[in-house]
Amino acid sequence: MDKRIFVKKRKGYDKATVELEKNLNFEFGLNLKNTESYIIYDIYNIDEETYEKAKKSVFSEVMIDEVFEDLILEDGKYFAYETLPAQYDQRADSSMQCISLLDEDADVKVRCGNIIVFDRILDESELKKVEKYLINPIESRVKDMSVLSFSVDSEMKPLKDLTGFVNFSKEELLDLKNELSLAMGFEDLFFIQEHFKSIKRDPTETEIYVLDCYWSDHCRHTTFETVLDDVKIESNLFQKEMQSAFDVYLDVRKKLNIKKPITLMDMASCFGKYHKNILHDENIEVSEEVNACSFFTDIVNNGKSEKWLVQFKNETHNHPTEIEPFGGASTCVGGAIRDPLSGRSYVYQAMRITGSGNVLQKREDTLAHKLPQADISKKAAAGYSSYGNQIGLATTYVKELYDDSYVAKHMEVGAVVGAVKVGDYKRQSPENGDIVLLIGGRTGRDGIQGASGSSLSHTNDSLDTMSSQVQKGNAIEERKIQRLFRKPEVTKLIKKCNDFGAGGVCVAIGELSDGVEIHLDKILVKYEGLNPTELATSESQERMAVVISPADYDTFIKECKKENIEYSHVATITDRKRLEMYYFNQKVVDMSAEFLETAGVRQHSSAILKDNEGKNPFESVEVTKDNILKELKSLNVTCQKGIAQRFDASIGAMTVLMPFSGKNQLTPVQASVQALPTIHSTSDTATILTYGFIPKISHYSPFLSSIYAVLESVAKVYAAGGNRKDLYFSFQEYFEKLGKDFTKWGKVAQSLLGAIYAQKEIEAPSIGGKDSMSGTFNDMNVVETLISFACTTVKIEDVITPELKRKGNNLYYVPVVKDHKNYPDIKETIKNYEEVEKYIKSKNIVSVYVQEEGSIVASLVKMAIGNGLGFTVEKENISDFVPASLIVESDIELPFEKIGKVGDEITVNGIKFTKDEIFNAYTSTLDELYPLYENADKGTCENISVKFESKKYYPEHVENVRVLIPVFPGTNCEYDCEKAFIDAGATTKTLVFRNKTSKDIEESIDELAREIELSHIIMFAGGFSSGDEPDGSAKFIVNVLKNKK
């Protein structure tokens, strides 16, 4: 039978409903009261007995939920919506998993929706406002409450017949390009036509789409690989400096004996090659697998020296996040994780940097064909944090940059760090006959053409036409792959690995070897009806391609089964040097590796390096009370703790620095610092990850901006207790669509030249990066963006925090050494940083803060607010903007410029402030959007104390305490818990509950029952489930424990 039920939170537990009503009233002035919100569960093919059980144990909790089988609905008094059928719905998936525990043989399907019931009839215009607020057409739609039927489009779309393609005229080729929505240019399509003419056959539709993915800017960096035939420098501001940087670049090319043409990619990557090949930096890993920046480091682990491989990676999801913020941001961090993970590293550290327009803008002022900036910001934050919190990844640094140019396209950047002990993995070239397994999530239509779509600029139609390009993340599935890859006995079997990012099967498996034969019909699917093109190009998430020897097949799949991971032998390595794809007996792709590697027609352009026309951000600012308070309220200076506290920063028990420090936890920590992920032991070493970039400098000069970006990222490393020894960079470039405008190409070139100058002076290289060249919406463009990510290791005992420590301490200013044009002398500045480092190590400097967007005063306020202290300072031009300078607190006299002392009061150049006015100015700006404190009814908090009168002990003495730690879907704290019990002297047993088949469930329940009998303690490790689906992992666990066994 099919059933529909409505579930509503009881009063007191309906926080989400209260928040929704508040937001609707605030945004649209609807004056709603007593709004009710229900989750709709449409349940198909369920029997009466299972339904009655599920109603109370799966779909609701008696204590906090009310369940209704019918609602009386009046037109205008309700609004219902649901996820699009082809998109992944975590609540529905979790529901079906829970139902399978009640009836192992059930084939129940669930679809979920939401219905909001109002206290009055809303007119058509008001309902339209509610619809626009609640629905993004990319991912959801208005729900038809009259329909209760389960249907998925299982009819396979036939492949387009391209007979005659080799004889198409130019007009016919252009028509085909538009019809198939291809991202490639006409030159590439003509090149393809010429190729197929030469082999005397027409291509298949699948081959055309595979080439569109393979040669997209996203996958093959076609913009960065474009040949620059001429580079001209025409700068009034920095002519000499740019020429000097260009000469450095040419000299590096000469020393490396590079004969290839000049490209942006060569500029971006040359210093990494220089350090590896000329300076012989043996710490840089070079291998066939290039999914992340990789360097070796030595650590001490439980008193023993070990060599580890550290891998870090930055990833953007600007395109999908702009059109579907939650899914786009969640898969941003998911994709970032899979890059080092495919290198067999365990990912344990994350940072999020985003770019947004004015999130305080009135909703009615939103540009046509755009989502409101506040919606993108909030939903993207929810998406990223949801995924990270579920998978168990500590996100210890979160920063949103505000600049009006990001209205063109939101910037969503995730940066992660992973590590693996040397010797626990191998790197080998695939051989003829090797097996390619696809493991992890199943394949659906989500993300199809995502790679090519990400390479396009946006137009008015983007929101309406790109729904299939947005992937939905399933963090619980990716968590399983993380567990699998944390086993040395597994990673030692993998010869080569690639994650399923952009391009899907055709790229992920196609890149593994020059010769590979893929059988698309072997791919496990979410639903029927996917045609060969969809199977080849789908970007469904949480999938990994691994190459193993046939001799290791049985061992490897046994380990997959243990971790509840689905797998399929989908491809075999060949020696034919061709990419071949079959759908059953039909050969749908047959192309030579040589043709694929051409990456299409090599584009040519030129670069003219000119100055931007933006305002000079370094102009002096008058020191007045109003100016200081105004700065503290500005979007790029104001407190962002309300955003950051949505992210789990402690999961994994490896966090060295929390995101905010001081007794008030309000001083922003400027670096992500995590201990290396040793298992059941403690390392003396942590990784530091920092970023640098300030948009307003780039409006003035992209060249100068990139120099300061690199320098700022290094300054933050020193401020946390690290240094430049064994420090490596990864750059994130995000620019407008360049087209044929040589000046636009010059903007990118000068940014890269600035980074080259900085790398040379700092003596640390960039060993990777990510370019995104589609920041355009109609005639709007994002600001020229080059973000520097710096990563290195540090001894944990040397790490310091940035909050002011105690009254009476001295305050010093260590400025960037620069000339009258604000061009920094990096070598002299680094000398100052190293002097600061010396005093940090001797424990005489107790806190350091790096000047960012704001003035010295703004930095001091952030340092002071953590412990509620004050400061008295006196300095000329104290309100000026000098990024990457240091403010230092010490208990001794230092050889730097002394500007004041730590105290109780706040005085700046004789101007007095109360702590309340400083606090209110600094914390109020984003309070409506991202509240610093959650207190919906504005009531007072009562502290409740609980006293335990007696302790309960195990009835008899136990010499060897045995602890059982079950791992259910959603569990993510098992490693932390296991280490805690081992440290206390217990013996632990981790048991993964498997539920892919009815047999898995039966065996898991039997094994769980046996282990409970053998154990003294059961530890239910913590976890997280996104958005309460359905009340998350707890429901699943409860239904397991209710089993009679």
C-alpha cells in the first residue's frame, strides 16, 4: 500500500519553524503568527504491520513529534514543496535504511517534502514571495498535494544519431553545438570533425560529450594552457617591478630548459619544478598521481621517528554553489576531500574561504535571474558544514570575503589537508590486465555536464537550464571510503587511484591509463533509464576508481564488504592505448589516447599587463572615533563567529587551535592547526594551513594583490608559531571569462607574476593549485582573485594563540617593509618575521596578530575581545591599511616599534572607548543573518546543576576490560573513542554495521549480539546527520537495538 503522513515537532522543539516564521516576517513583513511546519513522508509499497511500526520508530519520536495522516488544507493558507525526483534526498534515504531494519525483505520507497501552514490566507503575491524564498528551481519544486505515486523517469533517452557529422557545414556544426549545449568552442568541434574524417567514420553522441568533458577548462585547464604569443607590460604603477618579475620567470624557464611556449599554467607551476629539479627539494613528492600538493615530513610519534606524506588541496565549486548553494557547497568539500583521499591520505583538516556580495542587501534589490546573496551565503554555509560535520572533518577556519563583484558568481573554496605514513601505500603504473573497480556511491543523473558547465560564464537562463549539473553529496557514503583507505592492508593493494570529480567515468577512469576498456553496463545505478552518455559523464559523488592486480581482487572486495561499500568491476587496463567504452555489446566510445591528449585545438592569445582603475586602498584614514567604529561594523572586519560556529571544529580530537580563542572565545584565530592523524597514538607535529587574499587590493592592482596574498599567508604561519622552512603554497585563481580581450589575459598574467616574485623572495614554492576562469554573469565580472594557501608542519609545543594575555604587557608593531608605492620588500619583511619567531620560541612573545582587511586598531580589538581586555596605544597613521604587518604582545622590551600596553580600558591616540561600544560595533553587523548567540525567545538562561550521589561499578573485578564500538551510518567519532579507551587500558572492538542487503543486516545483527555478550562496555560513538534525516543516526541505532536478538 501507499501512505502519506505529516510529522510536526511539538511546541518547544519546533525551533526551525519559529526561525522560518521570523525570517518570513523580517524579509517580507507578512506578520505571520502560529505558523506550522510539517515534514511530508510519501511511503510506497509498505505493508500495514511495517507501516505501523515505522510510523512510531522511523518517521517520528513520540516525545517530540506529532503524526497526522491527514491535514485539512485551505487554498492560500499553505505552501508545499519537495526535492526534484532525480536529486539525492538524504531524509528519504535514511528513512528507507531504517525501514529495512524492520523488514529486511521490504522494497519500500520514500519521498519527502515539506508543507508550511499559515494562520491566514496569503494573497497570490505573498505566496510568490514565500515560493521564491523556499524554492530554488535547480533542486526543488512546488509539491502537488493531490498526487501520491512513485515514478522515476526510467525510460532511456535514445542517443542522438550523428550520421553525416563528418560532412556537416559550419552552420550545421554550430546548430549541433547549441542543441547539445556543448561548452567547447567551434574550433574544437571543427577539429573533432576533421579527426573523424581522417578515421572515416562519424562519432557517437557519447564520444562528443566525453570530449566536451575531457577538454573542458575545468578538466584540462584550456585557458591556462593557452599559448601566450606576446606579453606586453604597460603599467604606470609597477612597470619596473612587473618587468623584473617577468625576467625572473624567464630565468627560471631557462634554468629548467623549458622550450614549450609561454602559458599561464607554466607561470603558475614553474617554481615548484624549479625547487624540485634545480634546488633538489627531496620533500616534494612527484608521481603519476597528481590529485593534491604532496610533501614529505618527519615526525615523532610515541617517541619514534616516522616519515609521513602530507597532501593538501584547494577546490572550488563556484558554478554549482551559485545556482544551488547547499548542494554546491557540500560537494565542494566532498570533492576536496576525495583528492588527497585518492592519494590514500586520511583527510583531517579543513578551511573554507568564500566570496559573496552584500548579504545585507534588501531582498527586493536582488538582480533578476539571481538568488539573493543572503540565501546563497546561508545555504552554502549550511551545505559545507553539513557535509563536513557528517563525515567528521574538523573545519577550524571559516572566512567569508565580501565584495560586490562576487554577485557575478559566488566564490566557494574549500581547502583540506590529509596525511599518510610512508610505507602504508604504494604508487605503481597500471599494467595490461589490471582491474579497475568503481567503489562507493551509485550513479545517477546528478552532475551531468558539470565539468563543462563549470567552464561556462553565467547568463540569465543559468538557473533554469542547469539543474542536472548540480551534484548532491552523501557524506555518509564518503565516510565509508575514508575508513577503507585508512587501512594499510587496503592501501598497499592499490596501484593507482582517481576520484570521480569533474567529468565522471570518462575522466576518472580514462585518466588512469592510456589504454582502458570500460563497460558502462556494469556501473551500479541509483535508478534505471540512464543511457551510455549519462553513465559516462555523470558526476555523481562519493565514487572512487581504483586499479588493483587481479591477484588482489578477492582480498580487496572482502575489505569493501567489511566497510559496507558497494563495488563493481567496471573496467580493465589494456595495452591498446585507446579509451574504449561498451554498453553491453554496443561500442559507444573508441578513441586513441593520442587524440584525447591533444585537449583540442591549442588556443593562442596575448597578454597586455595594465593597471586596474580601482581606488588606492592604502590611502591614509583620519583617526576619529566614528571612523574606528564604522570600520569595526564593516562587513570585512566585523565578527564572523556566527558563521564559523556552524562548523564542527573539534571532531577527530586532533584540533590544536579552535577557531576563536580567549576565555570569551571571540578572538579569531588566523590559522588552521591540526595534529597529524596518527591512529591510537599522539604525534608531536601539526600541520598549519593559512590563506591570504584581500579583494580591495586587487581592484587597485592584481599584481600587488597577489604579492600581498602570498605574504599574508606566510605572515599567518609565523603568527601561529611556524616558519617558512618546508613551507609550500597552493594558489586558487578565480577570474572572469577572458575571451579575446588581451587586457583580461594580462590581469591573470600579472597576478601570477606577483606570485612568482613572492615565491622567489620567500624561497618557498607553489606545488599545485586550481584555476577557475568563469567568473562572469552577463557584463558583470568577479574581482581578479588569487588566493594563496600556505601549508607546513610545526611542533605543537611552539604553537601560540592570538588573544591578548595579560594586563601590563607591551604592544609592538612590526610593519611590512615597503616603498612609497606600497610595494613590499619581502626579504626585509621576512627578516622581521624571523625575529618575531625567535621570541615566540623563547616564550617572550605571547600573542601575534596579522593585519588583514582592517587597520591596526581593528586587529587590536580582535586580540583584546577574546579575554575581555583593553589597550592604550599611540601611533601616527594607526588607522592605515598595511596588510601582512604584525601586532605583537610581549612581557619584555623588544626591538620593534612600541605602540602601547595591554590594560583594562580602550584608548586610541587619546580617544576613549567603552568596551560595550567596541563590542557592539564589532559583533552587531551580521547578527540578524548569523546570530552570535542562539536565543530565539530572548529569555534568560538558567544554569542547572546535577549531583550524582553514588557511583555504580561493574559487579566484579575485570583485568582486561573489553569495549565494543559499533559503527553505524552517520558515526564519525569511533577513532577518537577507541583511542580514549586504549589510553585508559581497555581492549576495543570496532564493528561496522552493514545494511546493503538483507543478508548483510542479518549477519550484522548476529555479530553485534555476539560481541555485546563478549563485552563489558558498549560505546556509541558520536556522529552527525544533516538536517535531522529522520532525526538522523539515532533512529537507525534505536531500530537496530530493538531487534529481539
